[in-house]
Amino acid sequence: MSLTAKVAHNTFIQFGGKIISTLFGVITIAIMTRYLGAIGFGQYSTIMAYLQLFGILIDLGLAVTVVRLIADPRHDQQKIINNVFSLRFFSALIFLGIAPLIVIFFPYDNLVKLGVALATLSFFAISLNQILIGLFQKELKMAGVTISEIAGRFVLLLGVIIFAFLDKGLLAIILAVVLGSLTNFLLNYIFAHKFVKIAFAFDWDIWKKIIQTTWPIAISIAFNLVYFKADTIILSLVRSQAEVGIYNAPYRVLEILTNFIYMFIGIIFPILTLNWAAKNFDKFKRIFQKTFDFLVILAVPMVFGTLFLAKDIMLLIAGPEFIESALVLKIIIFATAIIFINALFGYSIVVVNKQRQMVWVYIFVAIVALIGYLIFIPRYGYIGAAAFTVVSEALIFLLNFIVTVKTTKFLPSFMIIIKTLAASLVMSGFLYFFQGQNAILLIIIAALIYALALYLFRGYSKEMILEILKFKSLARQEKINGS
């Protein structure tokens, strides 16, 4: 089997695995929402949003930084991984350790506070897992990550089914989340030993270098997540837990979908880094353009389709108690589409080493978002939260776009946007006349119509698909050649 064929086969396995894990995730959410109801799911969402704020404190941008550092052949991979892992371990231990203590002073009921204490174990495992995934991204060996994710999602799904059937309540559901996260981490930990022997390391010079490299990323991510999760926290403090549940149900579905994008960008990120560092600017721009086209091809029809099918999607996934979530879904689908495309520009900021310049950008956006949330959420509830989330994501994308284009001196072609809009309108015509039918069947047929229309509009070709599959092959060959 040729190298390109092997890469294509490996990529097919990864995306196949992601489809399986996504299916598990959607089924898990469907069971959760139906079992917990709007109030219970609101409590669950409050717990997760609260802990994600503490996750900001331990992130430090290490997941992105580790890929950038170990992709540089001048660095010792073993030392970098062990020191980054150690830094993450102890920072997570400290900040997640104080989370259950601080929540005591919040006006939440005792069930939420106990849930926070239990869920910290899940977040601890997730925080360590992120470092290991960076290693697999650099090695272009994501099959193990796929296996671990599927196993973790399966354990979570199995736990939710059992605990819901036995009617064990919210804390048991959170226990299932913990078990799923631990399974995912432990398998990745085992797989990682193929490349490095993970152990605690305290090389203070390396710690200093890591912190110097990562602090701008850390601040940017921190303020990014503050405005991304502050909406749920504020909503939970001024409105009922039922409203929190209605607001967050669509988010849980869309967060699963965005995992596809981050997996794809995780593959492209080290390749862009290699070519930028080697001053292969023509190849960098070509890969950037193809990646941009691919993300737009996915994002545009997702928006059009959701506008027609939001009610059916929420009814199918979350059940009749969450039918009000359809309006939220119609709004935040625009934010999700922006996140899809902004993933490329956000990662490119790190590739071109402009993360320090972005610190003030993220601080500015976070302040604007917080002011907006504080004004609109008490007045308009989850509708205000969803609308201002779109504004925030659009603003951060615009600023990321400006910095990336200015630094790379490359403005990607927008022709693909026109073609995807045309194909999406064709798809929308079908959905308009057949809405109200079986949602799954509509999604499948609409996707086929869109793919055919886009092909006819020359939005993609066989050569484009093969070129995307070859990206990993090109990066691997460059690594072999020493560039």
C-alpha cells in the first residue's frame, strides 16, 4: 500500500471513529435531557459551566503550546512532554481543588454544589488528556485518540443508560461523566508510552520557557472562555434552572459537532507550523486556502439546514420538554458557523507567533461580551444570551482575521462562499417544501442535494478531496526530510 493510500485509510478510520463517538454523544444527550428534564439538565449545565471557568485557570494554553514546542526539532520531545504534563497536573490539582470550596458561597442548591465536587474529577482527567492529545497531533497518529474517545463516550453512554434506568438522579449521571473521562485519559496515557515515557519532571528552565511561550495564549483562551461560558453562569444566577437547561441543550449538541472541526484543525496545525517555520510560504498559503474552503463548505449549509430543521432537531434529540430550545438553536447556529471558520484563524495566530498581539483583543472582546450579557440576560433571558454570543464570536473572528491576514500577507479567496451559498439555497428549496417530514431522512437527502449542487457549481472536485487527504502525507514526508 502506498504512503498516500495508507494516509487516506488512516484518515478514514479517524473520521469514522469520530462519527461513532458523535453518535454516542448525541444519544447520551437525548437520554440525559429526557431523564433530567429542563430543571435537572439546567443544574447539570450550571455545574459544567462553573467548572469550565476554573478550567480556564489551569489551561494556560498548554494544549496548543505543547504541539508548537515538540514540532520544533531543536527541542527534546521527552523533556517537553514530561514538564508540560507536570505543570498541567499540579496546576489542575490546585485550581480544581478550590472549585468545590468557592461554590459554597454561590446561591445554588446543595445538589449543584455536590455535583461540582464530584465533576472536578472529570475535569482533572480532561485537563491531563489535552496534553497527551497534543503529542498524538504532532506525531500525526490520531487513531489511538479516536479509540480512546470512542471508549470514553461508550462508558459515559452505558453509565447514563444504567443510572437513568435505575433512577439514581443527577449525581449518578455526573458519576457516569467522570467514568467516561477517566477511561478516555487512561487509554491515551497507555497509548502515549509508544512515543514517550511519561513521568513527572521539574526542569525549571523548561518550565520558564513553557510559561514564556504560553502566557499570551493562556490569557487569550481565558478571556475567550470567560465570555463563552459567562452567559450560562449569569443566566443561572438571574433566571431559573429550567431556562438554563433550555439554553444549554442546543449547545451540548453543537459542542459535539465542533469536535469534528478541532480534530481536523488538530491535524492541519502542525503542518501549517512546519511550513511557516521552514518559510515554505507558498505551500502554507495553499494549505490555508484549502482548509478555509473545507470549513466554509461545512459551515454554510449547517446554518441553512438548521434554520429549517431546528424544531425537529431539538424534538428528536432532547424531547418535547426542550421544544423552546429550537429558537436558541436557530440563533447560536450562526455562532457555531463562525467558530468553525475561526478555528483556522485562531490556530494560525499561534503558528505565526502573534499570540501576544491578541491578548488585548481577547480582553476587549471579553469585556464587551460581559457587559452585553449583564445588560441583556436579565432582561431577555436565554434569547439575549444567545444573541450576544453571536455578536461576541463575530467580533473575535473579525479581529483574528485581520491579524492573520496582516501577518501572513495572504487574503484567502472568498469564491467558495458564493458557491456554498448557491448550493445551500438549492438545498433550502427542498427543505422548504418537505419540512415536517422525518428529520433524519430530511438531513440525509438535504446533505446529498447540497453535495451534488456544490459539485455542479464547482465548489469542490476530486482533486481537492485527494489534496486534503495528502496534507498529512506531505507533513510526514517533510518530517522525514528534516525540514
